[in-house]
Amino acid sequence: MKKIVSIVGVMVALVLSLTGCMKMDVDVQVSSPEKGSVTTVVGVEKKLLGGQSLDAVLAQTGATEEQLMGQLPEGVTKTPFEDAEFLGYKFAATDKSLTELNDMSAQIGVKFEIEFRDGLYFFSSTGFGGTDVSTLSESTLTVTFPGVVTEASAAGEISGNTVTFDLKNTEGELTATAKEADNTALLLSGAFGILALIGAAVGVAIMRRPEVSEAH
């Protein structure tokens, strides 16, 4: 069986040894044509841990936190994660160039490519690429763009600026296209602000004209 991704290789082995389930959710935030961030949550079902910490259970399998951290690209942070059902880690790469995100994506989630071209954002990913995902109880890939998502492959669910893919139950290439940020409202507010200033200046000038006439 191929490894799912570098950073969760140890955790996959852990889950297999426990014959249990885990989740992996990847959240990509594209902030501009140059920058973006990605967060990956990897968790193991709490009921499998028997009240122990994840580090303690990892140690029982011969794995260490250092082994997991040693595979992280430079600039990626790791923090604890916990919700009602899962316990694990959150890995984050913040405010990186799109090129950096593309290069490190396979190491902290799933491989993807983001490109800004001709005023549009183009996203593509092969997901797990045929990897055995039987250890996953759930896995999603969410991508949020500065502008509205105009189209996505059949597996993508579009909601405004965001598209979500179900990685566990989807095969084949995942794609999405999105527009630039809509700055119309900002431009209009700026234009109205300028008009208001001009109007105020004209109003003051008109009010002062009688005073000047009386002085003469």
C-alpha cells in the first residue's frame, strides 16, 4: 500500500496497528495572485486511544514526534488538534507564495497546483491518486479563492468563493476555476467619497460668497 502523505505516514501505521480510523482535512486559502495558506488537520478517533495522549500511543508503536516533525517542510507549524471525536495535529503553512504551496503540498496534505492566469485562478489536484484510503473515516479538501468559483469538476461542491471535494470517495482529477476578487463595491465607495468631498467643498464656497460681497 502506498503512503497517503509524508506527514501522516507514521499516523497511518498507527491506525493500521489499531485497526481503526482517522481523518484528514485540507483547507487551502488563496489570498491573492501571489500568496496563499494551507492547513491540514490529521486526527485519530479518540475511542481508539483509550484515554491516552496521541504522543503516548505513537510511542508504543515505536514512533516519535521527532520522526513526524522531521518530515515537515521549513516554515510549517504543528499544533495540537482536538474536537468531539478526533485527537491529532494541525499543520499550517501561512502566507506562502503559490509556488511554495504547490511545491510543499504533497508533504502536508495532498498534491495540488494553483495558478493565476488571465485574471482567473486555476486549481488542480489528483487527490490521493489511487492510494488506499480504507483507514480514513473522512477526508475533505476545501479551497477558498478571493473571487467567486465559476466552475469545478463533478466532485466539487461550490459555495460562493469556496469549493469542497470529498477526498475519501472521489477518484480522478479535481479541478476548479475562480475569478479575481470583486473590488466594485470598494471602488464605488471610494468614488462616492471623492464626490462627497467635492460637494462639501463647493457647498462651503457657495456659503462664503455672500460674506465676500458684503465686505465690498
